[in-house]
Amino acid sequence: MYLLNNVLYSAVFDADRYTDIAQSSFLPLVKGALFYSIPMTLISFVIGIMLAITTALFRISGIKLLSGIARVYISIIRGTPLLVQLFIIFFGLPSIGIKIDPFPAAIIGFSLNTGAYASEIIRAAILSIPKGQWEASQSIGMSYGQSLRRVILPQATRVSIPPLSNSFISLVKDTSLASTILVAEMFRKAQEIVANTYEPLLLYVEAALIYWIICFILSLVQDQIENKLNRYVS
């Protein structure tokens, strides 16, 4: 009986302790997401999309030099792990006199990575537009740039929205890698709290749930965007 009472008391004590840790850690984790993870995702994605559009246009330009540069860039980024790229930017570049703070270093790494992968999505979307669209726009006096901007890209945007949305959601999760280069994002906050509480399972599950909630909300937004685009086209 005495042993049973001790077991029950220990279970209640642990439950209270876990509840206190979960409650006290929730706000720091959310702050890490709001002030670091989400802004890092948005900034990196915007820069990455600009890189992707430029790279995709280089690939389809027909100019060997530009196409070659784009191919090398895509090959390097897609052929090396994102974690290694972050380490090269943050830990490697200082050895040649280029020192970058953690947050900008993460932005550079994620932007380059997003640009390489998204460029193939955008390139495929542009190439999926029938050649007749190019011919029709040029037959009414549009230049190459006008045809691309007014006719081709709007149609390619609709095609590329679903895969680009998936890339954006993946980028939200990939920002956890920024913890390895000392960015105080959500996963880094979880690691810091674990170092003080020695409760890795609780904290990492809590961080995973917050990531899941963010990605779930983004998936709902993605569905709404796709539905609006479908209604607009139809």
C-alpha cells in the first residue's frame, strides 16, 4: 500500500511538473516562431522566388552562358544538403574574412535553396503553356517581355501555385535547421529549455505540435488560394 501511494504521488507530481513546463515553455516557443521562424520563412521565400524566376528564365533563354550558370547553380544547391550549405555560409565563410550574423546567414542559405528548387517548378510551369500562346501574343505586336509578363507568367502562376505552396510549407519546417547556426528560432528555444528542464520528449513534442499547427493553417490557406484561382480561370 505504501509503495502504491508513492507511485501515485510520483505520477501526480510528474504530471504537475510536465504541465508547468509545457505551460511555461509555450510562450517562448511561440515567440521564437513569430519573431524568427515565420519572418525567416517569408523573407527567404520571397527572395527565393525572385531567384527562381530569374534562374528559370535563364534556363529557357537559349543563351548558353546564362543557361549554363543556372544549371551549375541548381546542380550545386540540389546536390548538397541544406545543413551543409548553412554551415558553409555561417562557419566556413569567416575563414576567408566574410562573417555573417546568424539570421542573415540563415536567410541566404534558405533563399538559395528555395531558389534552386522553385526554379524548376517555375520553368516547368512556363514550358507547360502551349506555344500557341506565345505566337498569339506576338502576332498582336507584343514583344517577348510583354508576352512573358502579360500572357505566359499569369498562366504559369496558376500551374505553379500548388507545388510552390508545398515548398513554402516545407520551408517552414526547414527553418528548424537554423538552430544549428545559433538563430533563436522556435526549435532553438526548445533546445534551450530542454537544457534547463531535462525533458526533451515533452519540449520537442510541444515544438512539433506548434510546427504542425502552423503548417495546417498554411495548408488551409493554400486550399483557399487554389479554389479562388480555379474559379477565376473557369
